[in-house]
Amino acid sequence: MYISGSNAHMLSSELATLLSGRYINFRIHPLSFSEFTEIYNQHQTVSINCWTDYLKYGGFPGLHHLQWDEQVLYQYIESIYNTIVLKDIVLRNSIRDPNMLNRLLHFIIDNCGNITSARSISDYSKAQHKSISADSILNYLQFSMDAYFIHQIKRYDLQGKRHLETLEKYYLCDTGFSLTTIGNRSSLLSGQLENIVLNELIARDYHVSIGKLKDKEIDFIAEKKGQKIYLQVCVTLLGERVEAREYAPLIKVTDHFPKVVLSMDEYGWNTDKNGIHWMNIKDFLLNLQPETGIV
């Protein structure tokens, strides 16, 4: 027997606490890029836009049962967004101001990949002439995490060897929600790439943190079964300053675990510079270069 789903009274994440006897609890994720590509190529006569469409529409499996038309796909993703927000967050937690929740979620989506705090959200709300307390913000964020709408990724101090309790980053469970809330803007691409890589790491069962090393930040530290990988994610490495900025944090790390820079560049970069691997982001998502230690 398989039990899944959620409603206004119970989230699927709570099923394990209510079941007795023998059961296996596992989490289903949206399609990874490799899964999306496999299904996409079966349904689309032209696959040249596969990566672009994944960036735009995300990985909800139901997309592939619909007419591949932007308006149709937009409405489908919007219906998922509205269902999660209304049933799994608003109704379940008796939220009195759903408009404020929507503003908060839009802020999170617009700031994927950026350090976020209750104060920064509060300041944003005040600028919009809306007032919300820090406690309410923290509650809304927790409700959204409980509904598997967003991920909270904590910072890890590599010197102090401890997780920090403030200034986290938030990412979406599926990047398709960006399209239906704030649109498909080029300024979002960097955060979207980070979001896609994060979701891939989570799907591969890694525990993920943000690395802090003095004044440097490492996008992701991924850990699994005693192994660790450091990753930087960027749109392109073109430009000496960009390349130096992305490599500098990894150069500061002195342990022996793999260090990888991911970008959308197709070729032209040293794949092993100062012991740091470079990979095209699509190759990483398709797991085409397993020698880097990422599995």
C-alpha cells in the first residue's frame, strides 16, 4: 500500500508520525534534468529547447501530459502554486492575511540565492507600505517549508565547524514557480541555476549547506556518507574578475574533498585548475563526468 498526498488538515510529511507498524518513508521530487530530458525527448519532435524549457517550466511531471503551449503550461503551474498556498499553507495554518503570504513568497522567489533574514523581508514589506512582524515572517517561512514549497539552507562556518543560526538562503522546491509569480527575467538566471543544482543535490540524497570561510562564501557544501563536495555555481566564467571570484573561495579550502565550479559555458575552461574541477552545468545534471566525485 502506498499513502501519499496532503490536505488542509494533514501534510504528507506528517504521515510517518501517525502510522504504526512497518513502513518506509521516502520523498518524491520533481523531475531532475536528466528525467525531464528523457521524457521531453519522447514527447517533443524537436529537443533543442529542452534545457531552456526546463529552466522556464521546471520539473513537474504533469507538464508532459499537456499540450506544450506556454499558456497551457503557465496555467498548470499556477494551479499547483495556488493549491499549495491555499490548502497546504493558508487553510491548514489559519493564515488571516494570504496576500501578505503571497508577497513574502514573491520576495523569496525574487531573491533565490541571496542571503535572507526576517529583517530584510520586514524592510521590504515596509517599503511596500505593509507591516508584518518578524515572528509572523518566521512562521510563514516555516509553514512554507513544512508544505515542501521552499528549502531553507543554513550557512556553515568552515573555521568554527558549526552551522550558523542566522542569514539563511531559501530556494524553491521547483523553479517553475518563478514563471507564474514574477515572470521569466534574465536577472533571475543565476539564482535559478543555484536552485536547480541544489534540487539535484537533494534528490541525490546530499545534505547541503552554504559555506562561510572568513569573508568568502561557497555556494554549496554537499555531504553524504562521510564524503564532501564543494560547489560554486555561476552563469559564465567569462571575464578575469568573474573567474577569480568564483575560484577564490574554493582555493581557500584546504581539505582533500572535491571542489567543482559549474557554469553554462560549453567549453574553453581548464577542467582541473589548482585542483578545482570545472564542469558544464548540464553535464553535471546529466552526471556525464563522474570522475569529479559527484554521484
